[in-house]
Amino acid sequence: MAHVIIVGGGLTGGTLAYALAQRGLEVIIIDQIDPHLPIISDGRSFALSRSSYNIFKKLNMWPKEATPITMIHTSDGVLPRWIDYHADDVGGIPLGYVVDSALLKSKIMHQVHSAKNIKFYAPASVIRLERKSSYALIETNQGEILTAPLCIAADGKFSNLRTWAEIPVVEWAYHQTAIVCNFSHDSPHENRAFEHFLPSGPLAFVPRPGNESGLVWSIEKEKADVLLALSENEFVEEVQAHFGESLGRLKLSSKRWAYPLNVRLPKRLIDKRLALVGDAAHTFHPVAGQGLNVGLRDVATLVDVLAEAFSLGLDLGSASLLNRYQKMRQADIVSMALLMDGFVRIFSTQSRFMARVRSVGFGVVKHCSPLKRLMIRHAMGSTGRVPYLARD
Ligand SMILES: Cc1cc2nc3c(=O)[nH]c(=O)nc-3n(C[C@H](O)[C@H](O)[C@H](O)COP(=O)(O)OP(=O)(O)OC[C@H]3O[C@@H](n4cnc5c(N)ncnc54)[C@H](O)[C@@H]3O)c2cc1C
């Protein structure tokens, strides 16, 4: 019997498997995607926090091609108010890093496949979860029956394991779609990221290697459909008109991808011999690029809890241990969900009253250095109890 079974070999499941294997645990990981297929980009350029950087560095997964962010320029898009966050605000270290999704997945998978104590079942879909008093049992569509004291659901936002465990989910939709693509531009990005909170929805550019930046534009679904149907030239003109000339003239350098946006928050992160991590445990609006960052903090916390229990020879799926994990994660997840939701609601409105509230808020943050620093540190994942892998 393995020590843990992880369902989902994506970014969080893969990272968790390798981190636990490093601490000596026997790990089974199951994913429905064929590992022999080439890993292709899904268009996303992940903005990663300092805590994510630390986790990947410690696990030798950090891609050297990552682009540091040294300034974030946020603007209201309507009123002439903006806040600039500088690396100098936090002692000169980058505010974050941008990594291409396919590159990151390749780095993680390389480490997973190199670990002798990880058994990778793929392509295989999980079709059944059963929990007994002393172990969890998983059945795959390939006929394997696998058991371990603990099963971990890293199977993404539509988690089957979460559904089978009947964990209630609070869910709401923004009726927004995120349009994701890359642009080259006339002016260098100089490692700057831009977040324009437009009334139609947030539009963000993050720096990529060379003279390229990645766009995430979250916009009403109907408007997104119109934008996606435009010719390349017409689309570029629309982006240019909404974003302005901060990066000079823009040129589309990739295809366009579309992601419907929902928030899903399960009421519990645990059940009998089951723990949730990553998007299975929380799906946020990508307004501030935090979903994966928070998921990686789930991973780092669970590694702390499980590695300690393993070294003491304790039951890895016991209720007390799982309760500890849940307690340690709840505040971070709930505060991030509320913050992201507040951002979207405050900024995605044409109301004059809300425009005033925004204006006051911008003024307060701009002129209050401790508050500004606290906001940066929160986004960097450096507040509260920081698990070992996420520490500097
Ligand atoms: C437009 C957009 C931009 C974003 N930008 C950022 C950003 O800048 N920064 C950031 O931190 N976050 C960002 N996010 C969030 C981030 O993409 C997610 O949080 C992250 O990808 C979740 O990873 P995961 O491994 O938990 O889930 P997933 O990537 O969904 O992986 C789930 C895995 O489980 C497998 N699986 C599912 N069901 C089964 C089954 N039954 N049997 C076997 N395998 C199964 C799947 O094949 C998959 O490999 C963004 C999200 C969006 C939509």
C-alpha cells in the first residue's frame, strides 16, 4: 500500500507528489492525460508569487526563463488615479515572476518522472472512491484498485472526488470570460506588469521573455464573444484602444484562448481520508493571478503536516491530522476569495458612487505605505504562518 494517492497530475498534484516523495513517502499519482503527448501551451502566463518561487526553487522545478516583475502599474481606467507597486517597496526583491504554463508543467513533470518512489498511472481516469476505517480505495477505468491511508484530490475545479465525498460547494458566476493571448510591442516592458480595472472588467498585461507580454482580459461573456470573433487586426485595435500606449504599438503573437470565469469554494477542505488541494479546494477569479499561488500554499502546508506525521509513524489519514491541515489553510483561502471578489465587484461597475469609493480607496493605498506594503506581502504569500517550502 502507498502512503498517499493523489488524483490529478496537474500543476498542484505534480508538485505535491514530488515534494512528498522527497520526504520519503511512497506516492501514487493518477491522471487522465496521456504523459506521452507533448505538453502544449494553454495560453496562460502565470504570475507567480514569492512563495511559489520559493516552493519551485526548493524542489528544483524553477524555470530559468521566468520573467521577474519589478513594477506593477494599477489604474482605475476611468479616473486619473493609479498606484504603482515597486520592488523597492519590499526591499528590492521582485514583486512576482511570470512563467509560461507549458514550461512550468514540463519542469514539474520532469521531476515527477525522475522520482523512484512515485508511481504514475496515466492515462487513467478515477471512476470510484471508497473510504474504509483505515484506508481509502480508488478504482481507475483501467481496472486498477489502489489503496492508501490518505487520498488527495488535486483533480481541478470540477473535482469528481469532491462531488463523490458530497462536500457542498458555494458557487457563483461572474458572466465573464477571460481572453488570454500574447503580444509583442514597440516599447520594452522593462519588467513592468499592468492591471487596468476597466468598467468592462480587468485587463492585465504581464511581462514575458524578450519583447513580449501576456494579456488576460476578463470581460462580459457577450462582449468577449464579439472580441473573439473579430479579425486579428480589429482585435489588436480594440485592445490598444482599451489599454493605451504604455507598451507602444501592440502586435498579436499567439492565438486567442477563452476561459469562462466562476468562483467555487467548497465548505470543507477535508472529508474521511480525503484532502483537497489546488483548484479542487478553491477556484478564484484570475483578476490578481492568485489561483495557482494559493494552491501551491495548500501543497506546502500539506507537505509540512504529512512529513511530520510520517516521521513520527502516525496515521496519515487520521481526522485530527486532516483537521490541522484545514485549520491552517482556511484563513488564506477565504481572505483571498473575498479580496478577489471585492476587486471584481468594485471595479466592474459604471456607478458614480462606486467610482468615488474607488477613488478614495486608491488615494488611501497610494499614500499609506504600510497598507501598500501589507497588500504586496499578502499577494506575495508572505503573511501569516508560512510553511517550510514557501519560506525565503
Ligand atoms: C485565465 C486564467 C489565468 C490564470 N492566471 C493565473 C496566474 O497568473 N497566477 C496564478 O497563481 N493562477 C492563475 N490562474 C489559476 C490557475 O490556472 C489554477 O489555479 C491552476 O491551474 C490549478 O491547477 P490544479 O493542478 O489545481 O488543477 P488543474 O490544472 O485543473 O489540474 C487537474 C488535473 O487533474 C486531472 N484530472 C481531473 N479529473 C480526473 C480524474 N477523474 N481522473 C484522473 N485525473 C483527473 C486533469 O487531467 C488535470 O491534469 C489562472 C486561471 C485562469 C482561468
